Amino acid sequence: MAALTQAGRKRYELLYESCLVRPNRRAAVDQLVARITASRPRYQKVGKALGIPWYVVGIIHSLEASGDFTRHLHNGDPLTARTTHVPAGRPATGKPPFTWEQSATDALRGRGLAGWKDWSPPGTLFQLEGYNGFGYRDHHPDVPSPYLWSFSNHYARGKYVADGRFSPTAVSQQCGAAILLKRLAATNLRTAQPGPRIMQLANPHVTGPDVLEAQKLLAKNPYGSFDAGKPDGEYGELTAGAVQRAKWELGYPANARDSTFGPQLKAFLSGKKQLPPAFKKRRAQRKKDAGSQQAIRKRIVQWALWGCKNSAQIAYSQNGNVRLSQLGKSASVPLATDCSAFATLCYSWAGAPNPNGAGAYDARQPAFTGSMLGHCRKIPRSAVQPGDLVVWTPPGAGQHVCVVVAGGADPMLVSHGDDSGPKKLRFSAEDAYQRTHGHGTAVWLSAF
């Protein structure tokens, strides 16, 4: 059987959390769940002896033998003889007819479930998928295994109609194991222990007491506060941005600075686990570099104010050939650019991180409000510092961006939105203008 990797665990977790029963299948699913529940004592008897949760035995029995206790758990062949389908010749010992318990014990041991210890949802789904085989993952990765996801929003079509024969148009008519697992959990039975969730941005947002706990840890921990905003139990963009910042400051590798909150980060922030030596080394270097961050922010502000002083010679233009023409050059006028390109130029001239994406500045790459929204981390208004950005939406790709040049309750901004050139004004004034034009949501961003 393939190994359950961390990436695989995250995928199972996300699919399971977002799994929904198709409306036209709800009645059939509820009937199956009721049938499994009614046979719980028989499933418990076999499962307890092997260290396997009863509901796992029940789900396999439903999928392999339609819940029929006259059939082998291996593949649904009759108990009156050894199995003839894959795996054939089981049980290898004893004489038929076999009891269902004999067959079930042989099947579960043969598939290695008796030695498995991780019965969290990802661990359970991994074993259930492996019971049927990883053919979909290995040969048809665009088709989520119907053995797990049939009757759910994750599965539409594609099925092995015989051993080794795949049909891209066939549709499974059997309820998937993940649906049964989740419906059993919804009935408040003692099903899969959830364990710590891997939390990340999702639509709709992930919510719950574990999200609230994560937000509180991000706000108060041995390493500082990471701008998660007011704890509300909802894993939104501010929480995701705070996770990115926390991982950076704790010394995670640059390519691991994502927005997922898992057990490792929780252990670091709670003090239950010490940072590894490599993390400590990177953290020390980044703390050293942070001293120069304020100088960079100051230079961003200086260049934004330079634009105000030279506003008479700075026109507004969205012409792709000229808006970033001074990228990589010394600032000079006359200049023709738009709001996002002006902010990008200020950052570039200041030697600041590229607010549009990882890597060096490049006039051939996107430099728009949308790229800033996609790359920078979202921060609460209370955490805004000079040198940060604010973008107004809708649309989702952003309408206008300003450079923050002073913080406070009503931050001071530099805005370049027309041929009058960059101008200095309060956030409240720009926000009122944007609201009257249908752009009522201000999103605060930091590239640091």
C-alpha cells in the first residue's frame, strides 16, 4: 500500500471537510447508515478483537457485500465457498461454509488493517481507499475514487467497470465510503476521532473552536503577535495572513510560508515543541534583517511623497508599454503610470519586497491590484504601518490601491488615481470616494 504522506493527509482532510451529499442521494445514504448502525454489535465484535473501529468494518461490509452477512467481506462472494474473485482462495485455512466473522477477520488482517493505529478521518480514508486499491490515484488522478466519494459533490463520473477496465463515462451507483463515514459522524455515533484539523482558507470559511484557539495563539505566544485580527472562530484572510507571518518569523523555509495551520505550528506557538536548529538559525537571521525593514518602509514613504511633490509631471496612464517603464531605473519625471504601477515603482525604488509576487521585479510580470491581493498577506487595519498598502474592492481583482504613509486611527495615504497626479489624503476621504463609486471594501495588505 502507498504511504500516507503529509500532503495526502491534507488532501483527505480538505476533501472530507468539504464533502456534501448530493440531494438526490440523501434518502439512500440515510438508509445505508441506518442499516450499518443496526448491525453495530456484530461489527464491534470483529473490530474490537483487531483494534479496528466498528464503523470501518461496517462501511467495508456495506461496500463489498451490500451489508449481507452471507457474503465474504473480501469481495462479496458467497460464504459457502472460498472466494473466487480478487482476492481469490480466501480464507486460506478452514473449511467452508465460513461464518461471516471468520471471513471478516481474515479479510481485515489480510489488508493490514489490524496493524493500523491512525483512525482519524485522513487515516481512515486512506485505509478505505487502499481496501479497494489506488488505481484511480495512480492511473486516473483527475477522477476522485468513487469508492470514497460517490454520491458526493466531489465525484461526477468515471469508473472501473471490471478489473483493469476503466470507463470515463460510467457513473458509480454505490455510495462512497467518505459519505458513509461523514453521515455516521453526523448521527452523533462514536465514529472517527477528528484529531487536529489542518486548517486553511476555504469557501465557505472553516469555522470552529479550534480556529478560535489558533487565532488566540497567533495573537499571544512566546514569539510575538502576528496580526490575526479579533478572534472570531472563522478562518478568514486575516488569519491566513497571520499564519504566513508566523511561519516566516519562526524560521520556516521560504517555500513553506503558506497559510495552513496544522499541529506543528500549534505546538511551536503553544510552547509544547521547540523550534528545530535550522528554524532557529533562519529566525535569528530574519530578526536581524527586520532591523532594516523599518528603513525600507521609510524609503517607500519617501518615494510616495516624492510623487506628491512631482504630481504636476505625473500623468495617469494604463498603457502597458509605459506604466512600468522606469522599473529598474532611477526615478525621474515626466512619468505616466497608474495606481498599482506607481505603488510598485515606490517599492522597487525603495528596495522593498515585490508586492506582486515572489522573486525579482519584472515589467513583463503582472503588477496590478489583483496581483497585490493575491500575493501580499492581509492584515487588520489596527496593524497597518507606513509602507503598507490598501486596496478597494469589488471587483475581486481590486479597483484602486494607495500607499500608506502614516498610521493611526485614520491612516494617511498617497493615492494616484487620475491626471492630477499622486496626492496625500486621509483614508476616510479616499474610502468615502470609493464607496460612492461601488467599491466599499478596503483590504489592507503587507508585503513584509
